[in-house]
Amino acid sequence: MTQNVFWLAGLFVVAALSAAETKGDVAGVVWATEAGASERLQADVAALRAKRFMQPLAGYLYSEEVVWNEYRDVGQYKLQDGRRLTVDLNGLKWEQVNAWPKGKKLHLCYDESKGATLLDPESKHVLIVRAITKANGQFAHPLDRYLESLDASSTYDMMSANHEALRLWKLEIDRAVREILGYSHLPKDVRAQFIALTKTRLDYCKQQVDFGGAAIRAEITGTAAGPMTGTYAERVYRDAYAQLVALAESYGVFKNPVGK
């Protein structure tokens, strides 16, 4: 059941957003992303990226070669390593993707503008990845592997990586919120409830991070408290995003006109 929730979560297609929604200026919506990121921390993250042994494809924060296995169900695809992807074909017909041979090499990528994507190196076509689960049904995302690739070891580097993780998980939360708000057939009352929920979700995250961080600092008085607090915070927002992806499945009914 858990697997199905996450697989189906990605079935919603990005609807056309108004100019205001694209900017994030939607009445009543509280956004996760915050302005004013530390230039010093950003510079440190850039240095960590540059030192990575394996560099991603140009234009991406992270990429890995993956092996196509099979088409599973509507919008659901399986990689050779057992990961299951829910994707927006982004203009392709499912018959075209279904014709891909088992063993075809692809690239699973992540960048800030599109989020998670699946790149066909032959055609250069990009599929938008809406959800990923491991073979055991657990939530997964290439953002996790990007953060691991930074290989932060010093206290300061770990805190910079924590900052990067928080920034990007918040970005993914906002991306999912914008997509749901873009449904042209989202009823006004449901839209209002969803907007209220976005504030509740972020209020919970902030309170949980504040409470958990205070508890960690009360027990750990040395420099380790910084990275430990940061790691706790990023897990809170990661979990919030995973739950939002699951929730998106129930909103998929508002993509199309009633009866379509």
C-alpha cells in the first residue's frame, strides 16, 4: 500500500500556472523557501561540489547512470536496481518509453530548476520524475545522493551541507505546492484547505526543528551540536516533503474536468 501511494503520487501533471504563482506570490500561501542565504555557506558548498571525485553532467547538481528495466503500470517505471519511478513523460507517448529495451542506459539527475529528472542520453529528452521508491517501498530522491556526494567532513563543511539540504528540501516542498495549486479544476474550498495546510506543515517543521535543536544543544555542548542540529532539521523537512508527495496522489483527481 505504501509503495502504491508513492508511485501514484507522481501522476499529477504540471498545470499552467499564473504569473503570480510562478513567482510564488499567491495570496495566503506560506512558502518554505527563504531569501537571504549566507554567501559564505554557499561558497563553501560550491567548493565541496568542485572537490567531488565524480562530477555530474553539465548543468546538474547531481547525476548518475541508471539502467532501465521495464514499464510497470501507468506512469510507473522500474530500474534495474529495483527503484521504481513515477514520471511525467514530458511530451513523449508511453508507447515510446515502453519500447525502450531492457538494459538501456539513462541518467537520473537533479537540478534546482526541474527537480528530479530522467535523461535519455540518445534523444536528450528529459522525463520529469514525480516520485521514487526503493525496492522495499521506502521514499527515495536523488537529492539524498547529491548531499552524500558533498562528502562533508569538517564541522563547518557539515554545517554548510546541512544548510544546502534545508534549502533544497524547502525548494522541493514549494515546487510540489505550486504544482498542486496549478490544477485548473481544484475546487475553491479544497484549494483554501490546501493553502491552510501548507502553513500548518511549515509551522510544524519550524516548531519541531526548534524543539529538537534545543534538546540536542542541551545535551551536546561542543561543536558537534551544530551539525547534529542541522542534520535533525534537514530530516524534518525531508519527511515533510515525502508526506507532501504522498498527499499529492489524492489531489490528482483535480487535474481534469469532472467525468474526463
